[in-house]
Amino acid sequence: MNISLCFRVLTVIAAFVASAKSQEETATVSPVEEASGSTTFPLVSRKTEVTESTSYGPLPDNFRRIVRFQVSEIATTNSYLIWKGGEVPTMYALTMCLRARLEHFSLAQSTFVSYFPNGEDQLTLFFDWEAHHLVLGAYSNSIRSTIYNATIPLYTWFTFCISIDFDTDSYSAILGPEYSTGELPKSNNEGKDRVIPGGGTLVIAQEQDKPGGLFSIGQMFSGDMADFILFSKVLSEKEMLRYVSCGDTPSSDVVASFTSLQGWDVIGETEIAIVNKSVLCDKKEKEFFVFPEQRIFPEAEKMCEKLSLPMALPESEEENQKLFKLAVAVESLCLSSYSTNVWIGAIGDIENEEWLDYNTGSPIIYDNLDKRYRYITEESHCISQGGSFYPAIWYTTFCSRFKPCTACEDAPKSSIKIRGLCRDSRLDRELHVHGLKNQKPMLQGTFYSNVFWNNFTWVMTSRNYPDIRAEMRIAFIDDYPIGLQRWHIEGDVCPDKDMDLMMTVCGEESFTCNDGTCVKISQRCDLKVNCDDKSDEVDCARAQVGLDYASHIPPPPPKKKDTITVTMDIIITAVRNLNLLDQKLSLDVTLVLQWEDSRLKYANLQEQMNRNLIDDKDKLWIPRLVITDDTGSQVDFQERRAALVVIKESDPLPDDDTNVKEGECCLSF
């Protein structure tokens, strides 16, 4: 990284002719629509229409059984199923099929199934979140059937089958509609029969390092599973596709399954639920969040944007009724003077007199507008949904006059990153909007963290480290944790208990304003205000001076050199006086000195040199300029003005999320 300091001086020199040389809570959140139709707001989200059941027997065809793992607030290895329904046979071929929904990833791997015979870990089905691989591994994973580049988002049901055939040394797999097949890799077991021995221990949701035990928090499964089947044969592509599409599956050669749980021991923090088949198999309708604070439309749009959520736009009568029910539940907080509860994510195109999807700009495909209130004007080009007096009806609404509540779709476009934590913090650095608690959205960490509203402030906890608890210092009751906020943290390894943290959805080429909105990183410290709160032009120091920096000591020279190099350009801009008789000359001169100072870190640099001005240049070492004539006498030197700037000569260092704010940070050397 090459960065230089440049000192530009405009001077007047009166002298003899001379020359000079110098030189940076438990189970289920949602709302969950239960069988009774009531709405609850528990702590950990499992968004499914459920009927809790202790019946482990076979179910009618239109129902499915879900097994929920890690249902408590604390991560545990005491949550799993263990097979007791008969001895597992020796298998020369096998297929595992499963529907699953992950609530959290595990740091090492998320283990679906583990089989342990003869004192050796023989079979493991797991997801490697970091490599994006879905793997069925045999012989301590030395032989693998792998679905590469498997995109498995949290909180979403996915379906797959994966097989190994030792007779043909091949594997096959299907994830969603995508089918793949290939040859098994060689292993250290060459020369021996390749087979999965019978009589071992079969466990769901934990990885075994001994039969039925030695589980690890870093390898557990956290989430829901359904329709698990283990076959002692390879299913054909057609049979796998039938399973994926929720059709019939073969009934022969089934070793173990969730068709009945009578052969399974259900251990620890594990729950069973019965759901309609449509929950797993049908196309999902939109889900919505209603934020119980009144806002004008531009503020509501910004609220959804800060959480990386689309504004709520129902596309069917069913979705419109779903949003209406959520809004009516908080009508006492949301009802505007216009008798509407929530904004709709549509905007009026005045020129073409049509309503557009605010999120995409496309014409809306459904509306429930009152025929008398369909007009579009300069001030009234927004839509809000009626409350209980005008149930679910849409009305054209003045965008900046009325204040119903904000509604967003539960379809995050990106995750929320936390900036400002120390390097070794045990809190997650990535969060996801997921479910509600106390009528406000929960933010759930990729691995262990939960951020939720406790009716007084926002709280951050960890499922794996119960002693960690952080509370946000709020100024107003409707504050959200997005953007720059002050937190008090107990129980973490960071040395500071009171910390400024930035929660942001902004991408790699963006800068996060203090209010959580995003602007381009190139707009940071560009001498123009781009954030509504003006925070993009605050803390714009270009050079970061350490505590041990000494401005009276020159920078250290480069390696294998004894001196530093200072280059100087001399630009004569005017000849003011030339007296040959007295041999005197007066000149206007611009001097440009350039050097490198490896003791400094640089930040917020622009491509244009004149925008990288250092305000407090007295804190930095600057070469002292002495000009003499040919007799050695010092000439008169009058400085009119001077500026110190940083010249950006290379790309910035990788972003460091221990810094609260994004910014191009560079090192000189």
C-alpha cells in the first residue's frame, strides 16, 4: 500500500539567485397461527401452523409430523432422537431423505444424522455452512456424497435425498429439483469390503464421537425436521423427485423413518408437532411484520429499508386478510386519523395513472382499493389499509400527512451486520430479522445471539453463553437497534462494557449513516452531505495518529536504508522583481514536498487529492525547509498559505468490522 503525504506551499522568495534541493424465551415465535386460530408471540421463532401432539403413531395422509430440536433458550447437546426400533442392518447401499428448516447454523457443522457402529464413526449427514456443502460422509467422512454449492437459507424448509452405493462406487443426490450423480472418491479402506456395518447407534440432530454420546455444541442441529427416511438401497432419480414433490415414496427397505416415532426415544429439549401437509409442500404465502409505531409514508419506507425488508404489499385476498389481522391486533397503537392501520407498499404513478409496487416499480397485480378512493395526486399517491371500521379496504392516502403504522414483508434481502465488537467477542456478528417478541421484531444471530424488545429496551443475549447480556441505551420508546447505538454489555470477553455498536444492512460498497440508512462509500467524507443526519461528513480525519506518535521525529526510513526520501517540485508562478545590479530576485513559487510516513494509518480517502486535506497538520511531522543562496546565506522566505494532503496510491485494506464505521482504511509503508 503506497500512500504519500504532500505539502503544498505557495511562497514569495526574495533572494540572490539561488538553488536549493530538498527533499485505517423459549420455543415458537412468529406470530404462530395455532389450531385454535389464536396468535402468540413467544421467543424463538418456528413459523408453522401447528398442533402440539404426543401421539407418535402413524398419521392421516394430509398431516405430517415435525420434530423440533433446541427448543429452549440455551444451546444444548441434550436435544436429539435415538433409534430403538430395531437393529440397523448391514448396508451396501443407502439413501437418506429429509425435509429440514434450520433456525441456527452450528459453528463446525449442522448434523442431521449420525450412525456409529463397531466403535467407529461410520456415517454422518451434515451441512457445512461455510463451504455450502451438504454431505453424506462414510468412514469418518473419508468417502463423501456431496451436494456442492448448496444454498440453504435459515428459516426456510428445504428438501433433499442423498445416497451412497458401494456396489457401484457411486453416489446420487437431489436438493429441491436439482439432481446430481457421480463416482465415490477413493478412501483409506481400499482392499476391504466397503460396507456400513449393522448393529450401530442411529442418532438424529447430534454428531456422535462414541455410541450415543460425546456430542458437541459446534456440531448439533438447531431447527425442525420432517419426513426423515433411511433406506438400505439407492432410490432412483424418479423416486427422489417424487419424494421432493411430496408424492409417495417406496415402502420397502426402510430402516428408520418419522412415519411413526414409536421406534424413537425423544431426548431432552425436543418437541413434536403435527402440521398440515401443505405447510411442507405448498407454495408459501407472504408473511408480514407490523411495527406498532405511527409514521408518515417516507419514514415507514425508511424503516423497512433499514431492516432490508420490502414494504408489505399483499398479492391476494388471503394475504390482504393476513395483514389485516396483524394490524387489527395492534390497532390501538396504529389507527390513524384517516381510520387506517398500516401503509401498503404501493406508490402512484401520476403520469400513467397506475399503481406500482414500491419495491420493484412494476404494476401491482392485486388491489382492494375503494372505488371512490383510487385517484392519484401529487400529495395523495400512497395507499393505506383500513382498520376494523373499514376492514382490509385500501384507500388513497396523503403520504406525508397521515400516520398509520409500518408493515414490511418477512423476506429479508440481506442480513444485519454488527460493527464495533472486539475481535474475540462471543456475540454473533450477523443477525436476521425473524419473528416477533412483545410486538416488535426479533433479530436472531446466525449461531447463538438473540436481540429482542423486553418492553423497556432492546436486549441482546446468547444461547451458548448465558452470562452474556447487553442492553441498549434508548432515548425514545420507539428507538430500534438499527444504526449507531450505545450498548452496555455484561459477560462478554471485550474489555469495554459500554460500547458503540452499528447494526447495518448496508453492503460492501456502502457507508452506514448513524440512523441506519445507506449511502455509497465514495460519498463518505466527500465534502457533500448525503446522510439525512449528516453523519457521512463527521469524523473525517484522514490520518490516524497513534499515542506514541512524535511529530518532532522523522518517519523511520525504508528497510535497508538509512534516510527517508523527500521529493520537492518547484513551480515558478511569477517573477516579481529582477535587479541585476543588486543581484536580487523576487519570485512567487509553489513548492510541493512529498514523503511517506509509515507510522500513520489513513482512512476515508478520496481519489481526488484535494479532498484528502489534513486539518490538524501541526500534529504530524513535516520536513523543515531551509533555502540558501550560493554563498550559504539564508534567503527571505514568506509563506502565504500551506496545505497538507494525503495522496491515495493503492487500494484500501480489507474492511475491519471491529471499527464502528465503514471507511477505506489504508496503511502507509
